[in-house]
Amino acid sequence: MRCFERLVILAVIVAAGCSSNGAVATPSPLSLPKVVATPTNGHVSVVAVANKPVGNVVPVYISVANGSDDPLIESPAEIFAQGGDGNRVPVVPLTEAVAQAGGAAGLVSSMGTAAAYGVPAAAVGGVSGLAAGGLGGMSWSGALTGSLIGSAAGLIAGGAQGIWTAHEAAEQRAQEQIANLSLKPATIPPNGTASGYVFYPADQYQKLLAVMGDTESHSSVTATTKIGE
């Protein structure tokens, strides 16, 4: 009897926790700063805005504008942050940045609920059916069959599996969002722009340097800017 009571109570707690507390992080993408570099005739410009550190990395939104007459090759590997010591700090590769942040979901800006994955409805429905169907025709002091205890235990195990599956789905979704929002290597045409996030080791940075290749003159172009917040 007491064993069954405990199982039912635990099942209810699991289901209620999923439903009311949002057991699964349903990530939204990193918010994009409302700033985009504007091409200026004869100039290459860059804008950089730092987010708050997440784990051991700091996301920095970068926008590069090509106001020159030639296409420019841009690569995140050639965009450096500078702190007070003046040393150039390279970006952290995306896969490593996710790990340093504690997971992809740690790099997104808001939390959601498991309702998007249908987990709470199934868990709560199972508890209600068990409570009404399994207990309605008997007293708490009556003999309980192993099947009822097994049902409660199965509900708890199934709910835990559902939550884990939903967490996996949320993490995968976050990884896709971050990949889409990250700055990628590109050839920026004249009067074109390229924007996205890069990640640096968590620290205080004052300046950003973007080194790009001029495809016509086969030379390099360096654009610098202060990093805003």
C-alpha cells in the first residue's frame, strides 16, 4: 500500500513538474542586434556588438560592409578580438564554443516549455487515468495487484524517457539555430554585407580586427572597430 501511494505521488509530481514548470528548454535564437554595417563608397567597415558571456565564451555579433570596388573574402578565422594587452584573440570554433558554453541551449536567449513536444499532456493524462480508473473502485487499504504498481512505475519511467527525448530535441534545435546565426566564410561583393555571430573566450575586449582578402589585387584589407555592448 505505502509503496503504491509513493509511486502515484511521485508520478503526479513528475507530470506536474513537466506541465507547470517547463521541464524542457525550448530555445529561441540569440537576439540579433539592430545594427548592420552600411557600405560606404571606398571603405570597408565593420560593426561588433558583444553579448553577455555564456559559460566560458562570449558571443559577438559582427557585421561587415564592403564599400570597395572589389569582392572581399571574409573568414571568421581571420577576425580577431583585442583586449587591453593588445594581443589578437582568435575565434573559438563553433563546436568547441557550444561545449564551452555548456551545450547549445546555453547559447540561446530564452526558455520555453515541454508543451511544444507533447510531453506534459501524455504524462498528465496517464496520471489522471490511473487515479480515476485504478483507484475509483477500491479503498486505499485494499489489496493492490502488482499490475497497478507496475503501471505507476511505468508511468514514471515513461515520463522520464519523454523528458529526456524532449531535451535532446531542444538541444538539436538550438544547435541548428546557432549554426544558422553564426558568421560563415563568404565572398562579400561590392556594396554587400555579411553578418552573424562569432565566439571568443570569455573576457573583456575593446577592439575587433577583421582581415579580409581582396580577390582582384590579391592583397589584404583590415577593418577595425570598437566592440560595443
